[in-house]
Amino acid sequence: MLPLILIGLGIFAIFIVFGLLAGYLRLWLQSYASSAGIGLFDLVAMSFKKVSPTVIVRSKIMAVQAGLGDATGVTLQALEAHYLAGGRVPLVVQALIAANKAKIKELDFKLATAIDLAGRNVREAVQTSVYPKVIDCPGKNSGRESLDAVAKNGIQLKVRARVTVRTNLNQLIGGATEETIIARVGEGIVSAIGSAERHSDVLENPDMISKTVLARRLDANTAFEIVSIDIADIDVGGNIGARLQADQAEADTRVARANAEGRRAMAVAKEQEMVAGIEESRAALVESEAEVPKAIADSLASGRLGIIDYYKLQNLQADTDMRRSIAGSGSAGILAAPQ
């Protein structure tokens, strides 16, 4: 009875071991059939390292079938290390295969993993490097339909451009993105139009904008290389120069009007000051005249002025008043005479 129990336990244990190794055997057979060079113990060790054997085996098979062996850096240890670092191993291998087929020699396994860990899509970068990408300027998310610039003669031009770029793999890590390319190209287009003497020169030769912008090396320190800048459309806007001159003339008129009003106010204030001065002088005169009778009385009392002298002074004053009355009535008559 005991031997039968032991045999049953042995058969059960064999089934358990076979069930545990069945998944590894399938992956090992795939690796062996494709000459990937991954052993059964390597697959078991991956489980202890918390590495997905399926991802590693399939990625290694893809690399070997595409001619990317250990000599290119695509080793089992390198794939496991990139997986443990949080990288996307199949994406990196696919990018390396695409780069190898396109004969892009600057992309190796080390650079591809660095790009992947930086958060960039390395496969899309390789595709953009092989097939250039077209970027609209201004961008679709900018909310603007065109780039507006003014030539030296004051005429506004509305421009839409298309920028063809391809990925610069060596500067993909830390390089500026598409938004920087759009901003730099837009600035270059506005500057090129602003440097033109007449807007008609730009309309006759739109390629002058492209040549001027390309000569500035706007793709420096970016993740892209500008292949070409094509002017898709140019429209003539308003006469900004004339409008600015009209606004300036209006502003100058308002300033001159304000200055004239200030001078008028100063003149009115000066006139009021003079009127006040006349009134003060007249008051002083009245005050002085009020002292005359007192002085005459004192002179009569002291004997310095006689009665005859006093009457002569009275006659002189009456004669003066009469002459003033005659002069005033004569002036009124002249003013009232018919024309």
C-alpha cells in the first residue's frame, strides 16, 4: 500500500513541476527554434528578478531575426536591465530594427534606451527621421489662422507656412519640441517680411522668406532638423503704416489742443491777476484821495494854506472835472454817431 502512495505522490509532483515549467518550455522552444540563445534556467531566473519572460523572449527573437545580435548591444542582460528600469523593451527593439533597415547608424541600443527612458517615443522618432514630418505654422492649437507681419512700406501680409522636419536622434534627449520650431519659424518669417522694403517684393519672391529663415539655423538645440520651409499662402492685409500715421496725427492734434488750452487758461489767469491789481491800485487811490481833505484842513489850521489859495484849488478842481465831463461826452458822441 505504501509503495502505491509514494508512486502517486511522485506522479503528482511530476505533474506540478511540468505545469510550472510548461510556460517556460514553450518560451524556451521558441528561443531555441529562433537561435535567440535564452536557456531554460534564464527563463526561471527572470521570474525571480520580476522580469516578464514573454516580453524579453519575444523582443530577443525580433532582434535576432532582424540581424541584431549581441554584437549590436541587444543582449539578454541589457534587455532585462531596460525592463527593470521601466523601459518599453519591444518599442526599443522595433525602433532599432527600423533604424537598421533604414541604415540609420547613429542609433544604437544605448541611445535608443536613453530616448525611451526620457519619455520620448523612440519608434516614432525613427519613423520621423526616415519619413519627414510636416508642421503647420502657425500651429493648429495657437488659435491663429496666419502669421501677420508688416513690410517697411506699411502694408500688412498674412502668411501661412509649412515646415518639413525630421528627427535629430542625437539631440532628441533634451532638445526642444515642435512648439519651439513653430515659434522660431514664426519669428523668422515676421522678421524677414519686416526687413523687406515693399510688400510687393515678398509677393513676387516668396522664397526669399524661406531662404532668410533657413539661413538662421532655427533648428539649433532642438530635437528636429528643418528640411524645408514652404510658404503655403500669402494674403495682403490692411495698410498698417497709414493707420499708425493717422493715429499719430490724431494724438499730436490732441496734444497741441491740450497745450493751447493750457496757454489759454494761463492767459485768463493772468488777466484776472491784472484786474485784481487794478482794483487794488484803485482802492489805494481812493484811500489817498480821502487823505486830501484832511491835509487841506491841517494846512488851513496851521496857516500854510490861505483862503485865496484854497479857492484857487477848488476852481482848478472844478475846471478839471468840467474838462473830463466834456471829453467823456465827446467820446460818447463819436461812438454813437451813425456809420
